Amino acid sequence: MSWPDGAVGVVELPDGRRVRGRGLRDPVPLGPRPTFGVYLLNRPPQPFEWDYRWIKWRDFATPTDPREAIDVLRDAYTRAQTERVEIACAGGTGRTGTAIALLAVFAGIRPETAVAWVRTHYRRRAVETPWQRRWIASVGIGTQR
């Protein structure tokens, strides 16, 4: 039950798992709905029709609780093997790009190249701040498989 080829915002990780990144300010893309979502916002999101988790994460920052964020993103990565997983923040670039970069690290990308990878495969401006880049590097070192 993966995302179909060519679906809007879908990124294929190096190990073949697919996740959809998007901004919540934009309408939900046409096509299949997620079966699980991770929402990276300062406030809890409005309820969704599907299973989801909220990570408290201010815009242009890193997660308020990094350990919880890693656990939730690890779960999203695992679920992406058999489910349609969506990762989203308000605009879909900084926080979403940071989370997808970490998923790429889980999938085997080296932490020091994860930002370049996500900018090539998702959005060219993904991971907007130096502290988001540093967070990926610091977390990635201990989470590679």
C-alpha cells in the first residue's frame, strides 16, 4: 500500500520506501490518502481521517523534544515499508525537509550528505536553517542502520 508513481510530493528513499512531504497550508493532493501522518507544528493539528502523530516543532527550529521526534520518525520510517506515510509542516519545506532528511539517514544515506540528498530528491530549499542541518548531522550519527 505504497504511494503510486508520480504522486505529488512523494519521495522515494534510497531503500525504496516512499513518503509524501507537503505543506499543510496547501490543499490535500488528489489521489490516495495517507494511512499515517507525522505533523511537525508548534500547535496540535486539526484531527485527520487517518492515524497520525504530532511532533511539537517551531518554525525554523528543531523539535522541542528531540528524542520523541526521533522515535516518531523512526516509526514513520518503519511504517513507510507497508503504508502511505505523510510528513508535513505548515509550508512543507524546512521542518518537513529536515524530517525527510533524517528518514533518508535511516535508509542508509550518510548524515553529512542527507541535506544535499533531500534538496535533490524533495525540494531544493529543504532544511532551511543551520541548526536544522546540525540536528540532522548529530542525530544521524547515532541512528544509521
